[in-house]
Amino acid sequence: MDTKGDFKKRMGYLAFSIIFNAASNALMIDSDVGSAVWMASGVNISNLIKVDYGTTLFVYAILVAITNQFLLGKFDGHIFISNILFSLPFSYLVGFFTKLYIPLHFEQMNMFLRILIDIIGLFGVSMAVSIYQRCNIIQHPNDELAYLLRFKYLHGSAGWGQIVSYSPPIIIMIICYLVSGKIYSVGIGTILAIFFQGYIIGRMDKLIVPSLKHHYNL
């Protein structure tokens, strides 16, 4: 059973990881050479329906949280509410950080620096996901989806869990492209995320705050 001190420590890591994840995703978005898959999908929906990015991400997250309940095969109020509680601040923090980085003018940097910023963002996202999954308090519904797939259906494989969970956002991006004829925030970073983010998360589990352990009962 967790001690009070252990819970406070995990809450601290959770708060850090939410902020760090939002900041890292915003780096990938503003580098404009490819966002993480779910973020890229959100950017395309936002541009298609002309709704604020933060609001689009939050509504998107609610739909994924509902999908997670079907994957569980039962209604789990704790998981559903915790998914929503994570999504609300995270969605608007991403929007905040994308605006915060505007004065840095990433778009004026050479391609090498922009790719480097994008890769730093990808590693930051992977580290943050690894931390808050192991905090076992709340997590984003997108990552909950990958987590459920990983431990319930794919024998604990972080790589396959991430790849399979990317099917919905990839399909949505294709639909957005067919409707608008345009694609946004898709590039090198997106491809790297599809094939390597799950692996990086798995490595971060062992390298970053290894005292935090996965807890699952699926």
C-alpha cells in the first residue's frame, strides 16, 4: 500500500510530466517538421473545422476516453474521469506553449536546427509519457489507449502498443486531407514517432526515475 509520502512524490512527477509533455509537443508543432501522431491529427482537425486548437484537442480526448471504455469491456469510472482530468489542462497547455514559442521564430531557423528541435520534442514527449504512466494516477486518454493495447492485447510491448494506437489518428488525417486537400504538421517527426516513440518510451521506463514502476490490472 502506498505511503502518503510516496503518493505526494508521484503527484509531483505527474504535475511535472503533464507540463513537460505539453511543452515538448508544442516544440514538435512549432518546429513545423512533423508533430507526434495524435498532435498532428489534432492540428489537421483544428484547421479543417476552424476551432481553437486547445478546444479541438480536448473534445478529441473525450472521444478517445469513450473508446477506451469499450476496449476495457466495462465502464470504469475512475479511468474515464482521470482521462478527462488529464486532458483538460494538457490540451490548453499545448496551445499555451505553441504561442509561447512564437517569438523564438523556429520557422526562420535552418532545417537542421528545426529537425533537431523536433527530435528533442519527441524525446521529451516519450519521457513525459513514461513518467506519468508509471505514476499510475491519471493519464491522457491517447496514452491510455496505447497502454490498454500494450498490456491487455499485446503482451506488454510498448512499441506495438504505440503503433497500433496510431491507426485512428492516421485514418483521421487521411480523411482531413481528402476533404481539404491539405495536410498540416506531418513530417519527419511524425514518421519517427510512428516507428520509434513506443520503443523510446520503453527505454525511458528503465532510464528515467526507474523507482517508478508500472501498475496494471487489465
